[in-house]
Amino acid sequence: MFEGCAVRGKLVHLDQSWRAILERYDYPQPVRRILGETMAATVLLASTVKFEGQITVQIQGDGPLTMVVIQCSNKLVLRGLARWQGEFDDAKFEQLMGNGKMIISIENYADNQRYQGVVPVTGATVAESLREYFDRSEQLPTRLWLASGDEAVAGMLLQRMPEHGVAPAEDFWDRVCLLASTIKSEELLELPERQLLNRLFNEDDLRLFDRLPVSFRCSCNRERVENMLRSLGADEIRGMVEEQGSVSVHCEFCNKGYEFDRVDSAGLFLADPPVGEQSLH
């Protein structure tokens, strides 16, 4: 937070959770770069929104990179993946995505509401496309700087807040954005946060807050898979078992598989006995 001015900032640096995502799939370098930048951006966005649920940033396109999706909860637990087709050399963001769109969704469990914004992929980077999203959605002016490496991803967010009893921030906002634009990817990835902030804003009075932990964890589990299979109906599951011998479900986020043989599949639709009719052995 910049003292005396209505501008706040966020920094994120992820290493273990980034490596956990990379362990699931062997992503080509260009895909890895965009996935990492989207991951850092999603955590930054989640840290600025008051909600109880999850935020999803999804980028879809008709280019070689067909989809990138990152989900992050209000507790900063995340998961993500990317899909691509064919082989390609290192390319720019807009070349990889082709004609695409960025979808940002917020599911708020507290009021059972879902909010969604969609903008075309028009920028040359993930950060520029997010800037377009904030400009079009008439939200608080927001700028992001993102970096992705083999061992870590990082990002910085600046956001102009409503002015209540503080100095007008127009000139100040322009100045801090100009200073932030001098940052290099290597600095975001390698410099400790205090050293980074001092390099950028050494003339400003900053208030720093405690770090918040971020972790990778997939929300899939056997119970959720069972409920999904029940929703398909007994006839559908029975037909799959007759045709394949079992039912297999694969989570694309964590690459974990769930197998249901004939007995497991039949057990999905066995009703629990009424209370008072349980037998004792």
C-alpha cells in the first residue's frame, strides 16, 4: 500500500506450486510461459477480491494453444492446465492463441452467485489482455506485470483505489505505473520483494503486509467423481460397463485416474437402507 495515496499493490512469487503443476504434464516452453503468467495473474486477482469460493481465468483460442485455465480459491489454493495441438516453435502470445477470448469467472459460495466477464484476446501478452478486461468492465484501474521461468513464476499488480480522504491519485497513478513498467522479468523472478520495491519506488512511503501462503491442490476426489457418475444415471453407467468392462475417469488438472469396476459401478446406485432397518452382525 502506498501511504497517503489511493493506490495499492500486490506481489506474488510461486515456486513449489508452479513445479507441482509442471509435474503433471510435459508442456512445451511457449505453453509453459503463458500458463505460468496466467497462474501468477490469477493469484493476484484472487488476492484483490473479497469472496468465498473460487476465481477462474480461462483463455481460449483457435491457434496452437487452444486453452489455458487456472482456478484459485479464496484461500489461495490453486490448480491449472493448458491444452495445445501440434508442434510449434517459440511464438508470441497472440500467435499461439489465434482468435481468442479471455473469460474471468467468480463463483461466490456465500450468496450462490456466479459473475463472469468475457473480452477478446487483443493484447500481445497475458497482462495486456487483462488490462483490456479491466478497462472494458469499468472496474478499478489495474495494471499487471508477469514473468514465468522454469523454477518459478511471479507477478506484480497495481490498482487505483477509490479516493476517500486522500490526495488525488491521477498524477501519482501515472507515475507509479511508469516506474513499474521499467521492471524486467528477471527482477520479478529473482529479486527479494523488499529489494524489488526499493528499486522501483525508493522515493515512496510503502506499507508492507504479511505474506499469505499459496498452494497447489486439486479439488477432485473419489466422492465427487461418484456423484458425477450418479448424475449420468444407472442406465448410462451400466452401458459403459458392458462396453468397456469398467468406468474410468481421468482428472485433467492433476492427472489422477479413478477406476470403477462392475461392483463399484453397481454400488453407486444402491440406496442406503432406511434408518431403523440396519442389520447387526
